[in-house]
Amino acid sequence: MAFQGIREYIELLEQKGELIRIGEYVDPVLEIPEIVDRVSKSPGGGKSLLFENTGTDFPVLINAFGSNERMALALGADNLNAIGDEIEDLFKKLVSPKAGLMEKLRMLPMLGQISSWMPKSVSGKGKCQEVIMKEPDMGKLPILTCWPADGGPFVTLPCVVTRDPETGVRNVGMYRMQVFGPELTGMHWHKHKTGARHFNEYKKRSERMPISVVLGGDPAYTYAATAPLPDNIDEYLLAGFLRKKRVELVKCITNDLEVPSNADFVIEGYVDPEEDFIWEGPFGDHTGFYSLADWYPRFHVTCITHRKDAVYPATIVGIPPQEDAYIGRATERIFLSPMKLTMIPEMEDMELPPAGVAHNLTISKIDKTFAGQAAKVMNAMWGAGQMMFNKVMIVADGQTDIHNYPEIARLVSQVVDPAYDIYFTQGPMDVLDHSSSKFAYGSKMGLDATHKYEEELYTEQTNYQVPKSSEISVENIKKEIPETHDINANLLDVGISFVVVSVKKNEPGLVKSLGKKLAAHAAFKGVKFIAIVDEELDIHDMNSVGWYVTGNIDPKRDSQIFEAENEGEVSHLVLDGTRKSGSLDNFKRDWPNPVVSSMETIRKVDEMWPKLGLGELIESPSLRYIPIQKGEGAIAEEKQD
């Protein structure tokens, strides 16, 4: 369905019991984010929240996409799978052979339907231009400061409209914007993004780059800005398909770009490629760690327009799960079909676990028909758009439900031989990845969890039995290997060959040495996978372990593989999921802290909670992660205890 503005979506959320209005004043600086962090980590994503008293003229809508149900509502679908199925059906009809003239003629209505989704320019002013700020001031918007070490307030759901100066093709991307003054923000686009490519084209021409930023309107606009579309495909065409109605565009006031007429806010301006960059950040990012400060372009605001009834849309990101996990789920469901139909015909299903924060872990399932097919799929996916950033990839087959994490973990335990079924490669990494030794470049790891053909077997197959936790005496091992802080072997009892070991890391080489000792210890002879983490992490919270380990490894650098020496034994993969430092690991980059609230903000929100209408007090999730911090800034301090 097509929403005429964000308030129509709010009305639908309210009808469905998916919205809570908060009339009490809540400060956009740290307090709103702390409340949202508690709600969004509730089972099922909690409710969407409308903060009606923000100290500005505008309410804040947040967590609006924070569940599978709300994500489907936002995109006008019964469920997210239905959108992917529709794309697959449409694609098959368009490319299938047409036997005769009549069959070809029957395609004309479908082609007309597709053309009806194309964005259209309309004359005059739009609803988004009902109010024009004569003197633009970003401070009049309820822009959030999300986390205590953030560099300042950030616009977190901007749809940034740019245009290729050579081709005129439009792009709509989502790049955070730090506010530095009434008419100045940063423009945080990464080197791999289309906006950065457009910027480089303007730089070659020594021309100012016009930019307009859209906030709100139909939720399909926001989703489309996040979608991994091929370059030169208009995001507003995708939005038109999703809402089954073309996006009507109006010309901006101070530049020639066009924006949706029913948006809530439009921030117009420019970037001057000849101008020095600004020091932007830090920012508590979707990786669950701070992205550290760096140099990015200055965005000069020339005009702000908005609807009379405008609502400011926002999100927060941080340690998963957060609202962005459900946006990622939509992408997973919507883009599975195009990937299958154009690149990987054997692909049957895909899963992006929230703990993998989009790029750190992907699980896929294929219809396997030949030896080496899992490796073929890994390489294809690592070459597919934003999948190039993926760090750990698991490929399965058969009847396994890859959305059932214990089930896929049991499959990996049974069919993966760490010595032969793990592949490493090098390539581009997400700019936000903090663990690679080099900026935006590092290693990737693929696990072939498919059932093997004879050609793929290097050792004789045996009936592998996962050991029981009772076979691992934690106290005895701690005495024999004193650098071991604690051990969680509970997954062994549910058929998952994975043990987590925490360590007090206080000398160079300690983790590698510990890995060797654990792999050689009799108690671990039947354990295939061992992860070593810092002592401050709760090793009994497996979601936290998954987030921490996949976030903290450069797979090739941080893996130790020990091949089985005797018949009946298993090979081992030991992963170093600890934080890295210069003094202990010769790590040359700054290591970021996890994203957590301050105790002061937590206490404030605890005190105001009874007035918010949110029911029983939800404890701050940050309390679980504050012990991981090293110092209170964005950069982890190297000082050791």
C-alpha cells in the first residue's frame, strides 16, 4: 500500500497495536536512545515509539521498523517472503520464452504495470514544502545524540539524494550526518558507496555537488535507501514497486534535485569537493562498537523544508539486536530471489543472523549437485555487491532449517572438518570493520557445511559423536592451564561441538599459546570448535558470544587449525575473539569500545520509567556490556590491570 506520509503509517501502527505514544518530555540527547535500546531488545523487537514531547516542534518516531511484522506493514505486504516471491514471479514471466504473438501480447499489461512504478516529476510545490525555513537551522529538529562517546548529534535515517554529473542518474543512499552547526553537517559516505563515487566525479570537474536529504514520507522511501541495489538503478523505482504506486517528485527550492512530494522533511545543500574535510565521529555504530572519528566531506545546508504536521523519523544502532536487524531481514527476503535468478541458481535460502550485524556472518542453503559447489557459491556471493564485505560465510544443503540456529550449528558440528572444509580468502572489508589489520581490507572465512561427495573427502568418514560437557572438568583445566579464566561447554550437551573459553589476556602470544594447549588437552579431543574471548564477556550468553567473536576476528589472522593426528580424533578450529591491542598483538589501529550507555543516563531513565507508559521496568542492556569497556571513550584504552 502507498502511504501519503509518515502519519498514515503511524495511524496503521496504532490500529495494529504496534505503537506507544510517550507524552512525557524525554531529551533527544541520550535519554530517547537509552529507552529505545531497552524496548528494541525486548522479545520480538518491542513496540514502535512516538515521543511527542522532545523540546522541539516535532515528535520523534523510532523503532518503526523494529519487528518482522512492522517491516512487512511498512512495505505494504502480508509478510516479507511475499515480496521476494512477487519479484521471482515477475522476473520469470518477463524472461520466459514466448511461443507466439498472443502470448507476447499478454505481457503488455505487465509491462504497463512496471512502467506505472517509475518515479514521476510533478509541478508545483509538494507537501514536503509547506513550510520553508527562511534561515535553516538543524538545531530546530529533534536530532538524537545516541551514545555517550558520540561526536555529537547525528541524523540517523537520512535518504541522501545525489546525481551522477556525467549520466544524470539519481542515487538515494543512507549516510549518517553529524550536526556541527545550524547549517553544517558531515556526510559520512564510505569509499565503496555510490554517493562517494558521485562525489569523486564532481571533484574531477571542480564543481559543487548538490545534495538533498529526505526524512520520512512513505516508509518505502527509507527502506529503498538502504537496499543493496545495483549501481544506476533508481531507488525510487524500487519504492514504487513496493508501494504499488509511483513516487511523485518535486523540484527542490535551492538546487535542481527532485525529492518525494510527501516527505516530512527535506534538507537541501551541497558539498564542495575543493573544501577541506571535517573531523567526523565517533559514532556508536551498528557493529555494536564505535566507528572512530575520521575525515569526511562537509555538507552545507541551504534550505530546510517540511510538512506542517511533520514527524521526525530516527533510529539507533548498537549492540544487536536493534531495529536495523529487521531492515536487514527484509533485504535478506527481498533480494534472495534476484540473487538466485541472476547469479546463484542453486541458492535455496539465506539467513543474516542479527548477531552478525549484516556483514560478519551469512548462512546460505543450496541445492548441491556436484563437488566443490559450496566453494563456488562462496566466491559468487563474495563478488555480489555488498556481499563482498561478508566476513564469515556458512554454506549448507539438505533439509536443514538455516533459520534455526541450534539446528545449523549441529549440522556444522557433524559435517565440517576444520582441517579441510574451511576456506580463507582476502578482499575488501566494510569500512566499519575494526578487526582487520588494514583499513577496509582483510580476510574472509567460508565453512562448507554441505554433505560431501566422495571427491571432497580427505579422511575416512566416521560416526562422529559430540562429547558431553561432563567430560570437561572446568576446575581441573583451570588448574592445569591457569591462564584459562572460565569455560562454557554447555552446547556440547545439545549436540553442538563448540566450547567458549575466556581468558585474562595480559601478555603477548598468550591466546595462541592457550589455543595450542586447549587443542592438545585430552578433554578437548572431541571438540571441533573453540572460541577464546576476553574474561569480561558473559560466555553463557551465546548471542553476545556470536556478536563478539565474529566482530573481533580477522578470520585468517585469528584462526588456528589443528589437524587430527590419530584415527578417531577430530581436527580443531580455535578462534581468537579477544580485543586486539598494540602492546599485546602488534595491532596498529585503534580498537573501539563497545557501544553502551553511561550509568548516569541509565539512572535517569530508571527514574523516569514509571511516567513513560511502557509497563514494567526493563533493565538497561548496557549493564551486560559495560564490563567489556576499557575506559569510557570511543577508543579502548590499552592500559592493562
